[in-house]
Amino acid sequence: MARLACFGLVLILGFASRGAAGGLYNPSDARSAALGGEETAQTGSVLGALDSNPAALATMPRAEAAITFTGALLRGEYQKDGDTSHLRSNGFIASGAVEVPAPHEWPVRFGLAAIPDLTLDSDWRYPDPPGGLGGATSYGRVTHHSRLLSVRTTAAVAVRVTRWLSLGASGGFVYDQNLLHAPYIFQSQPALAGFKTLLDLETDGFAPAFDFGVQLHPTATFTAGLSYRPRSVIHTTGRASGNASAQLQSLGGGFALVDPAFRYDAEVRTELPQRVAAGIEWQALEKLRLVAGIDWVDWSEAFDQLRIHLTNGSNPAINGVVGADSLTDVAPLRWRDQFIYRAGVEFEPLEALALRAGYSYARSAVPNETLTPLTGAIFEHTVSAGVGYQWGRYHADLGWQWQLPAVQRVGTSLLLTGEASQSSLTLSAHVFQLTTGLEF
């Protein structure tokens, strides 16, 4: 399993760049992306099976190896105090999976995969609004960059119990990376609440991850699927450093003489939410297939708050104020649970050619009261289209998703000192996927 994790990190992180902010869960297969992102009841895709429902491996007509390349074009606008900042960001990431052949008389199938599980990457440059202790601290026009990247490396097994029932499970490791480079306001630490500093934080870590699934095949033309992913709790470790010069100068007096630089060892506790997904796939006509699905994501428990624990502080003055060389700060997130509704249609005008279209909707999980550009996962409506072609043992699929422009406005922010109050955020994105596969 450790070798599998290393394989996944080399494959995925070697390709990883800036992902789409707000993209969060994107399908790993171009066919699924074109069909509104529905994967739970899909048939015939090793990537789709290991990304959503391992039971689907049991009904694959032949063993397959596949890889998906995903590119994203993100556009955003942030307005605050009459200033408008624009975001132009492009990203690229990859995923791969293979079904391990088993003897033909066995009703068991195996699979290996390395798949991005969750991506949230925001990279802005805009004026830091006055705030912090005293309400007048600003670090000027600076970069505000945050990243949450989770990658799963997993092994799966599926069994076709009867003609109409398939069961599957997968297990492996999820790698999580957290990055924050921005002005940060301490939210709950008793001695520092409201204190603003430039912060450069980077942590990463591993945790176990599992998936469970079932597929029903009551007829030759109808498939229903159900899958469950338990939550994963990841304790990531790394370092944190920063400079509090603007805050200290704003406080004046003896504070202006304090060394503003600091460094800590850092630990961030990240929870990836539990998910339940259900879907259907129906061969309505000889050349026409319909799919639909619904997912539930338990954001309210996983993303209720962000906990940062810092130890071995290097700055004696800060240690003296806190009373120790370690501290813990908890920032509110208060995300809402999310239902994602998906639908798609696939038409095959020729035996080897498939045309696809889809749509999905999910209410934004981010409440206005804790929204900032760095947590801008606010997309709701997504339209999609794609095409697939198969020649012999090879196939190629193209998928496109347009995450329509979404707008959220902040009235009074729950974050201390109110820098995010009276602001608005607009985001849109185009996501392109190419999946190539080989049957063997």
C-alpha cells in the first residue's frame, strides 16, 4: 500500500498546478463530466468506478487502463470598498486508474487508482482592508493565496454476487496539502484575538480513506448505484512563518520596537466530509442513454471550523504575550451540507461515436457570513457537454463543464475586525477533460 501511495503522488503531484477555486469535487472521467458528473451508476469506466462506486468494476466488459488530463480556466472578481480585483487563473491536474485482470471464471475484479479527491485553490492580489487591533492595520496590495489539495491512492475489489447485484469496496490513503499565504487575523486565541499578521503556512499529511458501493442490474437496460465514503480526518504538519510589522507599527509605542518576524512548527487538522451518492443509468432506446443522480456531502461537520496549532515559537516577545511558545487558533467556517443534483443524456449516432450533455446544481455550501475570496467554493449551476470515440481496444473522451457565474455578497462578516464585511465575490470557470483508455 505504501508503494501505491508513492505511485499516486508521483503521478498526480507531478502534474498538479493551480486548480479551480470552488471546483472542489470534479469527476475523474471525461464521460462522467459531460453527463453532469454522475458516476455512481455508470458502467464501463475504471476511473469512474474507483472515483465513486467500486462496485462498478464487477460489470466492466473488459479490463482497462485509463488516464484523465484536466485543465481549468478560472475567472473571478472581488469588490470591497470601491476597489475591484480580478482573478485570472489556469490549472492542470491528472488522474489514472487500472483494472487488474482476474481469471475469467472469477466473479471478482480488482483496481488501482490515483485520483484528486478535492481541490480548492485561490490566488488573488488585492488591497488588504484596514483592520486588525485598532482597526487601522493594512499590509497594502498583497497576494492572498490558499490551497487545499487532497489526492487518494486506492485499491479496490468488486464482486458480482448475482446477475443483478454487484458489491465493491476500496481502501488506501488520502494525501492532504494545506497552504496559506495571506494576511491572517487571529480569531480565538485569547491573547492575540484580532491581531493581524502576514502568514505563510504550509502543511501536509496522510490518512486512511475508504469507499463502499453497490450496483443493481434488474434488467439489461437499467442500472442503479449507491455509494458511501466515510469522512477522513488528516493531521497535517509543517511550518508557519510571518511578519507582523504593520500591526505592531499601528499599535505604536513599545510595540513598534518589537521584532515582527516569527516562525513556528504547524499542525492543521483537516476533515474531508462523508458523502452518500445515488444514481441511475437507463438505456432508454437503442442509441439513447439517460443518467441521473444525487449526492449528499456532509460539509457542516467537516468544515465547521479550521484549527491551527503552532508550537516552538521563535519570537520571545510573542511568546511572552501568549505565555508559552505554542498557541492554538480556531477560525469559523460554518459550511452547510450540500445536495448535488445531476442529469445527463448520451446519444450514439454511430456505433463508435457518442455525443453527451448534462447539467448539475448544488447550492453553495459557503455561508455569506464567513465568505472570503480564499474560501470561494460558491459555484451552483454547471452545464456540460462532450464527445467519445472508440476504435478497437482504444477509446478517447472529451468533456467540458461550464460552471456558470456565481455571485455571493457579505453583509456583516463573522470574522473578527470585519475586513470581509460589505464585499462581494463573483466566480466562473471552464473545466476541460481528456480521458484516454486501453482495454486488454
